[in-house]
Amino acid sequence: NSRGQPHGRGTWMDDSYHGECLDCIWDHGKPTTPFNTVQRGTNSASVGLRVGFVTSRSELGGQMFWKPSRDKLGLRYGWCEIEANT
């Protein structure tokens, strides 16, 4: 971008013992999902994914009804980012 920050698909590498190789999509200097990363010294790996969801239930947040009902507004949908480590 105009500030010299990475933007778009790319790889960042640090070859020190605790460094990592990060392959991801950059958003104005910040790594976002999906991504793959491996730490050099330990070979510890992480994967970042986006998970989509769709629901028509009327519960919100932490609510949980004994008898589920449908939301009067219809379907709600979205996505969240998760990270899995090995």
C-alpha cells in the first residue's frame, strides 16, 4: 500500500531459531486468514481458516431456549476466523 505495508497475498520469513515462515493474505500490514505458518526451530505449525455459519434460530449470543424457535427476520449468516495449532 502507499505506507509500504504488505497488502495482498504474500510470505514473510524469519530464519532465526524462533522465527517463522508465514504465508497469508495481508490487509494493510496485518496478516489475515487464511494462513499457514511454521516456526523454524520447533516445526510447530498453525493454520488459520474462515468458518461460515448460517442459522434461523431466534436465540442470540449465549441464549439457549428449551424449545428452539425460528427467527422472524429469517436467516442470519456470517463467518469467523479460527486458528489450529499442531
